[in-house]
Amino acid sequence: MGDIALPRRLFLWSMALIYMSAFVSLYMQIPGLYGNEGLLPARKQLRYSGDRSLWAQFQSSPTLLWLSPKLGLSTHTSVELLCLVGAALSLAATLLEPLRDSLVFFVLWLLYLSLYQVGQVFLYFQWDNLLLETGFLCVLVAPLCLVRGAPRGERQHDRVTFWLLRWLLFRLMFASGVVKLTSRCPTWWGLTALTYHYETQCIPTSLAWFAHQLPVWWQKLSVVGTFVIEIPVPFLFFSPLRRLRLGAFYLQLLLQVLIILSGNYNFFNLLTLALCLSLLDDQHVNFWLRKPQTTNGAGWWTFTFHQFNQLLKTVTIPCIWVGLLSLFWEMVSSMFRCACVEGFFKRFLSTLQWMVFGAAAVAMFSISLVPFTYLEQDSAGRLWPGVRQAHQAVDRLQLVNSYGLFRRMTGVGGRPEVVIEGSQDRVTWTEIDFMYKPGNASTPPPLVTPHQPRLDWQMWFAALGPHTQAPWFTSLVYRLLQGHSDVVELLQADASRYPFHAQPPAFVRAHLYKYWFTEPKEDGCRWWRRVYVEEFYPTVYLGDPFLENMLYQHGLKDKASPRRPSNATVPRAVQWLRSQVKGQSAPALIWSLMAGSAVLCLCLTRTPPPRPARPGAARQGGSNGTGQEATPGAETPPEEGGKSEEEEEEEEGEVYKVKPEESEDEDKNDPGDEEQEEEEDEEEVCKVKPEESEDEDKNDPGDEEQAEEEEEEEDERADVPRQTDASGMRKRK
């Protein structure tokens, strides 16, 4: 594999951008989700106890929120503060390359881990786990320069740590393909999954409607292509042939772009694309940048689940060996690179770094085998017990995780959707629409990537079962009856679009519907058609016995202890910032930050550094007397009969510039050079050489009278400095 300096820099920049979108997206939803009067208050996840040390509390739940009482902050304020610090730090890392440092990425990982510990069901998504695992790998991949001030070039062990990203990408894609078949879902085995997927996914885009209209044979072919990209192609990640790795990269790129266009999966696909950068090298990135690179059916064969299971048992252990051999090769090649470093001290330091980061890579690879072998239980039992014990010891830190997307295709008989209704008199009911999830049949599906509306996502999961499986739904109904603005903002950022913004509803209920995309021949103004199924949540009101019982049953009834408004600087600053973004669109805010960061990075990258001035270079703004900019480092030969650059500087000590109003051809002779001018006038007429510029004319002996007139004028204007060319010599007419 070629050099990886450019892919590594691009990966770290992408991770800073993804961190920023994740923190900003979560920050916009904190009051409604985790505030003191939110759906699942964060304070309930932390039981502060004076008899336990801070370290013991951190071991039970690794989060920085344990420091809140010592800082005089409430849990809600601390959660917002962590989000703001993470967003600001990741934005700074996006703009400034020196901040894409190992220490900075460790802080970002710790901040997101702290939020994850109190996020409960709204943060328990696979992409949150993937962000934490990838974020920890950034700590190993990024350079450590803020502390020791080392050069930011490629290090000898970077190939080893960068390989861990490739191994994570393999685990993600291979598991995503395998679980589709191990689940025995008939739609995946029958190649009909995509005929349901586009309309049953959580938050589809408008393009999903068009993709749903494609013929069945194309949908089946797309399923086959998905299986090929997710199961056999990932083995090419470890191929020693560069072209095979690049082919695998573009296949993964195709799949992720199609998913982004047809569905809103927040930052998950962007994170997968960032991992795909581990398949590239400097040569291919330079190819992107256009920079020159210096070479350094009925008749088909029947495939049953039993046969697939046997195949999986056969290939799981060899997959581990393939990964181990690939890691071994990267470590050996990095070791030889360390041995080639010049200087004993540098060679010793490089070897020491190789040993540390190599040990970390081996450790990460080893503990990742535990979730990887979840795919096949027999292989999991063959792992060394020490590996499972090590995995169990660090399980709370979310360093490695198991993955498997779209394990089973839901909504085969129609997309289940919960519709909440409110009323003031229990007779006239008004539907309460969400900003992103399907509700109104005439509202087109939105595009919100990379923002994740976490309540909308959980509403999709809640529709798959009874409301008792989603305790937070009772809290949502309770907050809507109370009319809390923080919760209402999760449904509609613009309060005027909420039907009960003037007065909270007196009664609330929820019904279950089945949704389908409309057909092209149907009414063009409607994107969805729906059918009523059943009651999802009964009609309740404040003080209703059923509602009170559900609140006590799920521990949602207790109120936050009254607190005085804090006058400290930090809480007031956090509250002021919250007031500034209140009512703003989260996707628009994230897109603005991402676009602004990208534009600023391009401007900073394309701005050429200032060139140091040479002692003998042009002294008049880079002009060489011809109206063209002088080339740095180019020497102008002295004119015939003139003095050299060194002689002029020694004699005069300073070169003067021509006044702006003087033209380039109006050269005035210095009174101090009259004798030299007379000698030059007596010389023969010299012909101009072809390569000389038009301004370098030679004096004609027939111009003596003109020269005398010029001398007289020069006496009158003795203060006018003479013009110089690019080499610092006086020009003559």
C-alpha cells in the first residue's frame, strides 16, 4: 500500500465535521429530551452520593457529569455545556489542522461518551456506538503534537493504526450483510426486501417515493447487489492489490450514496464513508485533486439457510486469520520503516512509538473479535477466554461494538405509524404533526441528513409494538398535556405550526395507522395513503387514573427539586446561547456550519504562503519596469554600460521607487551620473537584442540635444528619484 498521509488527514477532517454535526444535532434536542421537564430527564440517571468517591462513580458510569455538583451546575446545564464544548472544539478542529490532534479527539470522545451514558433510549443507536468506536480509533490515528510539538508528517507506525479503521469497516459491512440472512427474514431470502424498504424506513426522503416505483425485477437485482457489496466485497479491503481495494472503495461509496439519497440516516452514512477512506492512498487522492504524483430464480441454484449457516461457520475463523495476517504485515512494514530512520535518537523514538501503538492496535483487534464472533456462536466459543475477559473489562467504554443493519424488514404489510391527536372538548380532534416523520399524507418526505431527530426515530420503533414497550411515550403524552415548550419544540421548532400553541390540549390520544407510498396514477398532491388500524394509546387527561398509574409504574412522576436561578457566569452563558438558537431549524443550522467550515477550509488551503523577499529582488512592488511581475529568484542581466546590482547598492545604499504618476518609459537621469551619460552618448548605436524587452532601448548619439534638455529638467527637479528595474539597476532610454 502506498503512502497514507493524505487519506489520514482527510479522515481526521471528516471526523471533526461528523463530531460537530452530532453535537449540534443533539444540543438542539436536549431540553425536550433530557431537561428537568423533558421526556427522560438526565438527572435521574445520576444518583449523587457523598459516601462514594468520584472515581467509584466514574467506574459505575463513565461520564463527566459527575463533576456537576462540584462545579455548582445542574445536570441539565452540564449536559448542554458538554454539547457546546464538543461542538465548539470539533468546529475548531474542522477549521484548524493543528487541532486535529490525538488529545483533541480524546476530549471529543470523552464528551460524547459522557452524553451517551445518560442518553438512555434516545442515544442507543448503532451509529452512536459506531461514532464512539471510530472516535476512539481517532485517538490512535491522529498525531500528538499539541504537547510535544513534533512535526505533523507521516509517522512510521501510522499504517498500523490506520489499518484498524479498515478492520472496523470490514466488521461493519460484513456483519450488515450476514445478519440479513441469519435472521431468516423471508423478504431478504426472497429478494423482495427493497419493495418494502423505501416506504417503511424511519424517515424517507422524497427520492424514496420515486425509488419505490421502480419495477420488481430492478428491486430484486438491487438486493443481490447489496448482498455482493456487503458480504464478499469487504474481503477485498485486505487485498495486497491496490486496484482491488480501490474497486471495493467505489462499490461502498455507491451503496452509501444511494442510501443517503433515499433515506435520512443522520451522520451514519457519512461516518461509513469516512471509514472507507482507509482503503485509499496518497496516489489516488492526488488523482482526485489532479495533482501529479511522484512514484514512491426457477432455474437458479437453490441456496438454503442451512447451507449459508455452514458456510458462515467455515469462513468466520478464516476471516479472523485474514485480518490477523493483514495486521501482521502492516506492523512488519512499519517496523522496517522505523529501522530506516536516520539518527540513533530518532530511530529509537520511532521504534518506541511503533511498540506502543502496535500494542494498542493488537489489543483493539483482539477485543473486537468478541462482538465480531457474535455472528456465529460456535466461533465465539473458540476464542481465548482472556480475550473475552478483556472485552468485558472495557465494555462500558464502548470501544468495540457489534453491528448489523436492517436485520429484518419491518412493515411488510404496510408502514406502521403512530398519530397523536389532541382536543379541548373530546369531540373535535386535531392531529399533532411532527416535523420529520410521516403524518400528513400531503407533506413530502424531508431531507434532514446529517441531523437525527431522535424523537421521530423512536416514534418509528414505538409503532412496532404496544405502548408499554416504550415507557417514554407516556412521558410524551404527559408533557403535551402540560404544554411544556421544550417538548413541543421537538415536534415543531416553529411554535406557530403547533396546533395547540395558544393553549395545551385538555385531552390526548394516539391511533395506529398503516402507511404506503401512493402510486403515480393516484392523486399527485399526496405522497402517502393510509388506513386506520387500532387505538395505540387511550384518551387521557391531567389527573386521569390510567395516566397517573403509567407514570408511577415507569418512574416518571417525580418532579425536579426546585432550584434557584443561578447567577454564575457559565449557567447564564449557557442559557443565553440556548435563547439564541431557540426556534431555529436544526438541519439548517448544521448545514450552515458544515458549508461554512468547508468553504473556510478551502480558502485557507488555497491561500499561498507569502514568499520571502530576496535581498536583490525588485524593490518596487514586484514590478520589473515592463508592467509584469518579476519572477522570484530570476536574475536580470545588467545593461550594457550600466553598473551591476552589487555596485549600485554599494554606491547608492538605497534604491528609490518611481512616483505612481510617472510612466514606465519616462526615465530620468540622475545628476550624479552626468559624466557617465556623456561617455555613453559618445558610444556607437547598439542594436536591441531580440530577447531584450521594449523598455531596454539604447541611447542614440543623435539624441544629445534631448539628453541635454533632460539634464536641465533634472536639475530643476533634483528631488525626483530615478526608476529602477527588477534587478535594482537604473534604466536608460
